[in-house]
Amino acid sequence: MTMLPDFRLETHFSKWEFNAKHHLTASDAQSISLPELLNMASDDDRRAFETMWLGYTETFGDPALREAIAGTFQAQRPDNILCFAGASEGIFAANQVLLSKDDHAIVVTPNYQSHETLPQSICDVSAVPLDPQDGWSLDIDRVAATIRPNTKLITINFPHNPTGAILSHDRYQALIALCRKHGIYILHDEIFHGLGATGTKHLPFIADEYERGLSLGVMSKSYGLPGLRIGWIACQDKAVLSAMERMKHYLSICNSGPSEKLSIIALKNKDKLIGRNNAIIDHNLPLWAGFFAKYNHLFECQRPDGSCMGFAKYKGPEGIDAFAETLIQEAGILILPSAIYRSELGQTPDNYFRYGYGRTGLAEGLEAFDAYLSQRK
């Protein structure tokens, strides 16, 4: 296996996430405390957590957890679910299992870096860029033109990180039809599914729509529970699931038992948790809109389709990298410059930054941002 490059986003967060005064670029929704989650539990589920045996758990995941996850889909059974220690382990396992050195993979850009660097460590990879002039959508004809006889996997992510874009339903179905024609697997990073402002329309899960679709999910983003470190892949292809389970033997072996019990409680209350987080988004989106309108000479932004983040263009003369650096150094305000999302496979938009709106306390952060810009002017 090729040595993996530095993970730019995670390195950036390792340095600044817990030191910044104002974290304005988070991709996860607002979290809750352990007592708050346990207050949502039934008596039986609370007892199961409090009296649990702290031994190894099943590699595929607690059967009750897999049942709860399957219940979030339209047509999946528990035996179509494989649990992971977070989404990143699932991304790693899927690429290792599906790809070999003679294969070809396609990714969209910009992207979460591991969706690009992991397949690149195995085989030849091509990029299809999302178009900011087309609402950050995906050109299916361009995907078709990129397919080779040995193309094995296409990785997509909607709602998209970092733009918040959601592919239109007709293009989504066209992509599935294209992949079905060529026998290509689709890994769909769906970790922001369900998250967005009132009225957001999400795509059907790929595992429900396509026999070679892999649905990647996690407790971290839409549910706002990243501390649990529980993710999963749903897939109709039992051979792929079995191979990923064997790959997991080299990774986490099994999940944290307490985290599995807590995730069961959360999933049984998924509507309450996601509804709460979407209400925060409804409150926060107008705050960002007002901020961007006030400083329209500096920023240009289109409203995201979903998730709890967007991608805004910075129009200042020094460029976004220098601006983001002075912003964190002088004002303690953290944003993610677009250089974090650069690709080795082709040009990606520059002078953009990722902003977040899924957590409470945004008004205070924007007040500090406003004060910084006013003083700077």
C-alpha cells in the first residue's frame, strides 16, 4: 500500500479546532450530553446501557443496532448492515475491498480528502468536478465520458462536503442507470442525510436504489453525536459486506459496546434529534445570509441545498489562505480555506471557504467576525 499523504483537513482541525474562540466551519450538527441522551431512552434501553457487559462486541455490530440502522432505510434488513468505528473506517474498508491495482475509480471534486487519496493509493483515479455555475451539480455526461472498461467504483457525496449541494433526483437516477449499465459500484457518502433547513428534499439512499450501491452513514453529522464513533455501510451485495467485515478484523475488530448501546437510543429518537438540529439550521441560515449581504463586497455565496455547511467565495485582494490565517491568528475565528480541498487530480475552485451553521452560538461568532471586519476596514 502506498504511503498516504497528510490529511489536510484533519491536520488543520488538530491545530485549531479546540483552540479557536469561534468555530464557524463545523460540519457536524449540535451535540448533546450523555444525560440528555439517556433521558430519551426507554427504561429497557437505559437498563441495557447501565448494566452492559464490557467485553468484545460482534464485528458486524450489535444486532439491535443493525436493526435500528436498517430502520432508517426503506428496503434494508439488518443483515445488509456492517457497522464501523466511525465513517472513516468504512471509507477505508470499502476502497480496500472493492479496488485492486488494475482497476479505475472516479471521484467528484472538491471532496473529503480520503475519498480521493485512499483509491489513489490502490489504483488509477479520475476526477469529475462539481460545477459552481450549475449549483455545484454533477455533469452525468462528463461522468460517462470518464468511464473506462476497468472502472470499478464511483464515489459521490450528497449533501456535499463542503458545498452543501444535493444532486437533482433525475441526475441521481441517470448516474445509477449509467453505473448499472457498466457494472460499477457507487459508494455514496450520505452522512449528512436528513440534515438541512425546513423543506430540504434528500435523495433516496443508494443502498435502497441500487444493487451495487454502498450507503455510508454515521452518528457524527446529522445526529450530532461524533463522540460515539459509530458508522455503518448498508449494501445489498453480501459478498462485499463479508469482505469488508474481514477487512475490519485488521482495523477496529469491533465497535465500542457502550457507544453501540447509546447509538441504539439515539436512532430510536432520530426524528427528535434531527428535528432539533434542523431547527438550529433554520435559525442560523438567516444569520449567515445577513452577514454575507452586509459584506457582499467581500463574499459571494449561494444558499446550500442541505447539510449544515456551505462554500462561500472570498473576493478580498490577499486571497482566502492569507485571510483565513489572519482571521484565526488575530480574532480566533476558524474557517476552512479551499486549499484544504485541493485535488491532485485537477483544478478545484480557489478563494472559497467552508462555513458552518449547525451549532448553537453562531450569533456570537458572527458578531466577532463583524467586529473584526469593521475594525479591519
